[in-house]
Amino acid sequence: MVSFTELLTRRLDGQLDARTTQYVDHILDGTHRMKRMIDDLLTYARVDRVERELEDVPLESVLKVVQHTLSDTLTSTQAVITHDPLPVIRGDLTELTSLLQNLVENAVKYRASGRTPIIHVGSMPEDDGWHFTVSDNGIGIEPAYFERIFKIFQRLHHRDAIDGTGVGLAVCRKIVERYEGRIWVESIPGSGSVFHFTLPEGVVGPQLIDVH
Ligand code: ADP
């Protein structure tokens, strides 16, 4: 769709009036958004389909990789990220990276205007594993939406205000539940949010579902 629309505009170069050019921009915008949505949906569908490679994953290194991946946004927003000493977890590196990345990315994305984003990744040992938190001082979430935001495609903002597809937290929930952990949020609207998740120690997760 994108290439044919682009070919068409090139072919009609100079002949399109302002309104038609605007329509073409809408088509291109819509197809890019659709592509992102399909990519995110595939990521969501694959979480419990892909074979996992369990290894000892040092979460401090994972957080460094996440910070590196998000470095442009972190620099432009002057976000400050601190963390507790983070443990080494038996798990899948890709899943754990995706989990932390989604939460840290949201913590910056949903920042409050005029406030430097301050994000803290906490970790506390529990009897049977670990309890982690990702806290921010962003816009916060109304309690009525605490459950809903973990469902796929549920967003609280129009994409013109803050861009997104509403898949990130659903992916986080699927990953955490694969480890038989829990994920939830606490928040004070206007002050910030704390995303909590647990990863029971030594739990390997459900067997891979054979799709063939
Ligand atoms: P997306 O960011 O693409 O919309 P997510 O699934 O990551 O999708 O998040 C779902 C919704 O939860 C977001 O649209 C936003 O309204 C809310 N949300 C997520 N993280 C935060 C946060 N740290 N602070 C405030 N709201 C948040």
C-alpha cells in the first residue's frame, strides 16, 4: 500500500491539490500505523509460542541495555534512572529485556509536562522469588483503569496526544505470567505510577505450546 501510494504521488507530481495531498498523507499515516499494530500484535502472539532459552540473566546488565536502546529519548527528556542492586534471574534474556524495556519506556513516555522524568527500578527478595517495581513521577493513572491497561489495545490517550498501540503492557503481563508471576500497578493521578511485578525463583514457566 505504501509503495503504490508513493508511486502514485510521484506519477502525479505537481498535479495534486492541497486537499488531495492531505488525503495521501492520511493514507500513508494509516498504513504506517497499521504496520506497527501488526508488528506489535505478532510480538504479543509470539510471547508464549517462541522457544525460550533459559539462562542466568543479570538484570543490571539488562537495564543497561534498555538504557542504551532508549538513549535518544532518555537524553532528550533528561530522564534520571536509578535502581536498587538487581539480581541475576534464571530466565529468557529476550523476554526479560522486553519486560523492563516496555516499563521504562512507558515511564518516560507518560511523563508529566514540565517535570524531569525520575524513574526507579526497585527489587526486593521475597520468600519464593523477587518483587520488582518500576516507579515514575509521570502523569499517573486513574484507579478505574488499573486493570484495563494490561489488556491488549487498551489505551487511555488518543494517539494524537501520545503515540502507541496499547500492546506493551499486555506483552509484559504475558511474559510475567509465563514465569507464574504477577503484574499490577499503583498510581496517584498527577503524581506518578508504580508498576509492580513478581518473578518466582526457580520457576521455569509453562511448557512450550507446540503450534505445528
Ligand atoms: P501504549 O503505550 O502503546 O499505549 P501500553 O500497553 O504500554 O500501550 O500501555 C497501555 C496504557 O497504559 C497507555 O496507553 C497509558 O494510558 C497507560 N500507561 C502505561 N504506562 C504508564 C505510565 N508509566 N504512566 C501513566 N500511564 C501509563
